[in-house]
Amino acid sequence: MSHEPLKERATTAARRAFGNDWTADGWSIAPGRIELIGNHIDYNGGPVLAGAIDRVIAIGTGPSSSTREITVLATDVSQRPITIDPLTLGDWRATAQDRGPVVYLKGIVASLAARGIPFRTGVTLAVAGDIPRGFGVSSSAAFCLATILSLTIDEIDAREMVAIAREAEHRAGSPVGAMDQSASVAGNVILFDGTDNSFINITPDLGDHVFAIASSGVDRSLRRSSYGTRVQEAETARIQLETAYGLDLPSLAALEPFWDEIEVTISNHLDAPLVKRVRHVVTETRRVQDAVTAIERNDWSRFGELMNESGESSAEDYEISHPEVEELVALLRRQDGVLGARMMGGGEGGPALALLHKDAAADVAAALDRDYYATHELRPKNGAPFQICTFGPGAHRE
């Protein structure tokens, strides 16, 4: 997989900004991810199937005239470099006024400093990527991981990298779980375990099937969505149920073994919205378990059915979808060759994920152009609105 076009784009922009002799002394690459199934389950202690995709963030590390500052040029966002002084950050946390990739750079630097991990200063970072921003495929996690690789000298093990990147996103205002970063670090497909943030690699045989993402044209951002509200609701429900039933619930997903027994009485202890949040977490946990079995049996029809159920639960019980996303999902499901489709990611915009036969891809793309993008007069800014994704390697240096 060649990343030369990204490197050339970043280098060209860096030479305009920093001088014609700017040359990277190394490159760090980190992929985006698609969440195959397991929506909003990672921070609830449940399992998720996810895969690193063949869309990446590439960061070149080059020289600087400063000995202590770090300057970032995010060529896909702005041609204006932004400089930070690590010595002034302290225990940095984002405010509502903070915007752009620099919040993640600050988060990484603050997280590294808090752990006592040495990092480079007096450097310039030139960033380019082909991860479509706003698609819900974790461009922020990829940026954080590539930044860690760019700034650190010593090798850091995978779980520590995940923890640093996750903390950086928390500092930037996104209370994410660890699944996005784990998928990007591991590469290919993983089964993530939210109970301890561990994961195992799996190798699905897709046969004649592919996964594809379809932009809804509705921009979304975890920092400005109700993602944080759902995190808080889940924790509130966990505490109330633990008290009401005398259970030891380290996470909301840990309720799954007791669900059949308590489902009929749970409304006595929780408000109606929280009952719906709990039902999604429990049933989504079961769907992921069933999806693993479907992969083992190469039963992609069943996997598609589970995707449909996941999407309906995400929209109706977790209430994190968007009317236009659901319109797009419904259109996808009506197309010949599509086995399943659902909203994906944090919600309130972003993409739909579809599982389909390879041979149907062109017809599906044409149907979306005709019946969704033309109808809504949408021309997504971040490349083709319907993109086939293949699985690729995890975060690394080149």
C-alpha cells in the first residue's frame, strides 16, 4: 500500500510554509477504522468488531528553527501552520473555543508529559490524509496515533499507545472509548473487549462481499454531539441498576447475563430514556457475539441481518442517528446485493455502513447518486460519497 501521494502533498505544503529545503526525516502512518458492529459499546464495557481501513493520516517530521516549539501544518484543513510551546501547556484541557487538529496535538503532548514519556520538540509536522473527515471513520484517532509515533523516540507498546491517544481525545473534549485507537494500532480486523480494552486479531473470509461507507452529507463531530450525554446516561443507568438489583456491574454491558430475568422490572427503577439506552447496550452486546459466530461460519447474510438490527437499535433505543442518515440506510437496504446497512459512528450525522456483494457496488453507487445525493443536492466535500473499504495494516513508522 503506497502512501507516496500523501507524502508528496504534505512535503509540497511544508516547503511552501517552511522553506524549499524542508525534508521529512521520517513518516508516521495511522489508519482510520470502520466499526463493523458494536455501536457505542466500547465505553460500556462490551465487545466490538472493528477494522482498520486503507485510508490513513500521514505525518512527516521535519526540522524547525525553534528548539522547544512544535509546529503542525494540517494541509487538508489549513495552509497556516500552528505552533505550540509544550512548556506552557501544563495539564491542558480544551475549552469550547478550541478548534481544529491542534487540540489533539496539545492533548498528545499533555498526555505524554503527564506520563513522563520523552518526546521531540523543535520539530515541524506536515500532515496529509485520505481519511474522509466527518465520515465517522475516526480520523481523530488516526491523527493522534500518527502524532505519537512522530513525536516519540522510544518504542511504546500498543496498549500504551491506545491509552495515550484516548487520553488526548478526552483532553480535547471527546469522551471516547478505546476501540477506535485499538483498531488503528492493531490493523486489519479486531474483536475488541471493552471490559479491559484488550483485543484479538481475526481474519474474516469476506469472499465476494465488501464493506462500504456512504456519506450522508450531514457533518458530525463527537466534540459537539450528544456523545458525551450518552456516556453520562449509561453511567447513571449502571449505578442505579447496581443499587436496585444488588448487582456488581463494572460496566453496563455486564448486565447482559441478567437481562432476561430483569427486563420486565427495569422500568420500575429507570426513567424511560434510560431503559432504552440499557436495552441497546445489552442487545448490541448480544449482536456482536452473534456476529462473531456468523464470521466463523462465513454466514454473511446473517451478519447483514445483525447490522440492520444494530442500526435500528442505535436509532430507536440509543437515539443517536439522524433523519437523513436513516433515509440513506433505508435506500441502501432496498438495493439488490446489499446484505445489511446501518448508521455508523458517534451518530447525529456521518456515514452509513453497508455490506454488499462486490458486483453490486457500481449499481448501488449509481442508485445513491440518483435517489439520495441528487435529491438532496449534495456533493460531499471529502471525496467520493460512496467508498469501498478494504482492511489494512495498523499504525507504523516508515
